[in-house]
Amino acid sequence: MGNWSEKQEEKKERKEKDKTSREILGKYFYDLSKLSFGAMVLGVVVPWFSESDKESYWLLLLIGLFTTASLAYFGYKVIRR
């Protein structure tokens, strides 16, 4: 009987470690999403208003938004797994 309860305790601990690991990994991807937003999106908006050549900034803005959304979605999926 003692062996069964030990295995149940180990199983519970392993499950808790997996949950904590997923949460940390999900937070990591959320942080990458925030960094991507800061670098690509906000970094493009400032020069966009000061310079006349704006065609290349549209591409950078779209890439930044796509990267931000993708990383945030991936972080969400990791946490909700």
C-alpha cells in the first residue's frame, strides 16, 4: 500500500513540474512577443513620421505585427496545453 501512495505522489509532483515548466515557457514567448512589438512595430513608427520613403516601413511594420501575434499565440498555446 505504501508503494502505491509513493507512486501517486511522484506522479503528482511530475505533473506539477510539467505545469510550472509550461507556464515559464509560455511567459518566455509572451516576453519575446513584447520585445518583438517594441523593436519592430514601435521602432518603425518613429522614423515613419520623420522620413519621406515610407514603402519599406510598411513591410517592416507588417513583419513586426505578424511576429508579435505569432509569438503571443504560441505562448498562449504552450500555457493552455
